Amino acid sequence: MTLVFRGAALVALVDPPAAIRDAKTWTRYVGIVADEPPDAILAALDRRDVAVDFVSENPVADLVRIRQRFGTRRHVFIGQSDEDRRMARSLGVEFLSLDEAASEAGWQVQSGE
């Protein structure tokens, strides 16, 4: 499986580096797509000595490229919005909301307080 986090979804987790490390134990590739330069996310992961397999800045174009480049049976996109869901489905990528993914994987999501 290739697992792709929307940058905003990843940073909404209590411990993003732990989620990446965990995901790498049960998926082949883990990456991030963001609407803006992902430097802050990468810097935070780097400080915790966590690496991802790819990072991109254009979710629509790059999800297509990711499907082509990483020949796994499943390509799963973790996002937060209805727009994320529609985009993933229109590109033939499986979608999981952050809450669904976190529940299944045992990750904690930051409270909105």
C-alpha cells in the first residue's frame, strides 16, 4: 500500500512523527501532499529523525503521479475535508478521513479546543 497524508491532516495528529513511524510498519510507501511548501512539516519530522518516501506540493497532479510511480495495489489518501474526499475519488485513490484513519491505526487527533 502507498499511504499519502494531506499535510494539514498530518499536523492535526497529536504525534505526527509517531504516526509516520507506525505507518511505515504496515505500508510500503508513506508520503505527504500539501497545498503549500511542506518545509515546516519536513523540518519537524527531521528533528525527530523520521523520513517519508515523498513530499509534494500539488495534491491533484501529484496524486496522479504517485499512483503511476508507486505500483502498489492500494493507494490511500488521508485527508480532512469533503473536497479531499472528492479529489481522491475522482483520481481513483481510496480516501480515509483523518478520524477514520486515526481510529483504525490508534493515532490520537488533537482536540479542537
